[in-house]
Amino acid sequence: MNNTGQGANSYKHFNYFSKQVTEITVKSSIDLIKLSNIYYHYSLSVHDELIAKGYTRKSNYRLDKGNYCRISQYEKGKSKIDFLHKHRCQDEYGCNDILILHSPDAEVIETVDKILSGLYIEPKLMKMELAFDFFVKGISTDEFKDIIRKHLCLTYQRSKSFNYKTTFYTNNVRKSSKGIRLYPKKISGKPAVRLELEIHRSKIRDLNIPFPVTDKSLRIDYSQMFCFKKLDTEKLMNYELKKARHDIAMADIKRPEKGQLILRTIEAYVDAVDCDSLMDGMEILKDKDHGIDGHGRFLVPLEKETNLINEVVERLGFLGAGYRPVIC
């Protein structure tokens, strides 16, 4: 067993996704935690406790738009916490402020939990962003991002995938219970591809994840939320040819050029489904006018790649508790 050189929360693998990828090192972490149910009349007490724990308030300014009137930002070393203060209302218990923890480790989560529990505050875990950072050898990070996008599948997708600048979104994350962002990122000066899973309150409740978050509570089956698959283009082509065999046969008898046109149309359809993004291809297969019932039969699970995520979580967790990486 050897260290990978990517830190305590990293795990090295070989022969995944593509033969061109000679090595993958995966680093797991929590990118963000959003807590609500912080009653406004405790705001000053929370501020005092953060200062007492060694945090410094770096900024405190008013917000002109949205449901919150002010934001205070605290820092302690690499730890950053945002405190959003809501506009006051007649119902004091309806005026809940928000705490946002950026890239928290176990120590930060424990500190915040002690502050809130000491004030008898029971926070609600509203949002989490879990990050999987891929460091690859053999190909560039842009090429690896394209490979991930080609095979990434969000389960129960409710809205369309799209690209914005260098980021690929599996769906409209803001309006869904979960979603994924995929983008290139430099971590400690090293290029990586980040797969960021965002889960919201309804999904967090379904998964029974409490606050304070622990590595144990985050050891869930992530394949229930996303996985990796590939399109069986040969099977899809054969299906379309079989469906059109009568039209092709009749065209060959009466107008051979029409038969060739049908074949080219089928080839164009399969090429459209077999695009740069599996999610985009699935949207074509699910289309109400041009889709196929039971389209899942044309998707082949990549079990080894899907299991990789659960294996990383099982071995390393998210909170950097010092579990050393393993070379397999």
C-alpha cells in the first residue's frame, strides 16, 4: 500500500472508463452544507460563539435582492462560513436565518453543532454538495470530462441537461431534489474533473441524513442517484431496422432510392442518440413523438465504474478523517 500524493481522502484506481486512462485518483469531500431553522433572535449569540471559537467576521453587508437582507462572512484558516439574515416578519419563528458551511471538515461540523446545540437550536439540513474529484493520467482533464459526460446517467431525471460555459448540468438542479454538475477544476495547482452531486431537503430527508453529518451517515448507495452506462448502438440500430423492414422492402421493389433514404434516416437517428452526452441521448429516446418505449434496454450498465463511487465513499468517506489512500 502506498500514498497517492493527492491527500488523505484520495483513492487510486486503474483501467476505468477508457483504455487511454492509465490511472485515476479520486478525492472525495463535502463542498457545501446549508443549514436553516436558525431563529433570528439567536443571530447575535451565534455570532458571539463563532468569534469565541476563533472565527473572524471578514465582511457584513446588506443584500438588495432576495429573501435575505444581510450576509455576514466568517473565516478561520481555510474554513469559511456564511450567515444569511432574513428580512424580519411578524412571526418571529418564521424568520429563519441560514448558515452555509464551505468545504467543511469534521472539525468544522463538530464546532457548528456544538454552537447550535448549546443554544438549543435544531438546524434543518437544507442542501449538501458532495464532490468527487478525478485526477487522471494518460489523457487530458478535458478529454476525461467528455468521457464522464458520455456515460453519466442521473436517475429519475425531471428536466433537460445542458451546458453553461465549461460546466455540464444533468438537469435544472435548483428545481430538482438532486442534480449533478461536471466541470474542470484546479485543486492544489493540479488539474482535475469535479463531479458535484447536489442534494436538497426532500432527498436528504428520504436518505435520512441528519446534522451533524458524519461519514457513517453518508455511506449510502449512490447508484440510486446516479450511475454510468453506455449506449448499445448495435442493438438500437437492429431495433430500428427491424421496425422499418416492411417499409424498406416495399421501397426496394418500387423505389430503391427511398429505401436508401430510410436507411440514412435510421443511421442519423442512432447517431443523434449516440451523442456527446448520454443524458442528451436519453432525452431523444424518451421524446413523446420520436422516442422508444422501454428505452432502458439499449443502455448497458458500467458496473465497475458505478461501483467505484460507492467504493471511494466506503474507504475514504468525505470528512478527511485521515484514512490513508490505497493503490489497487
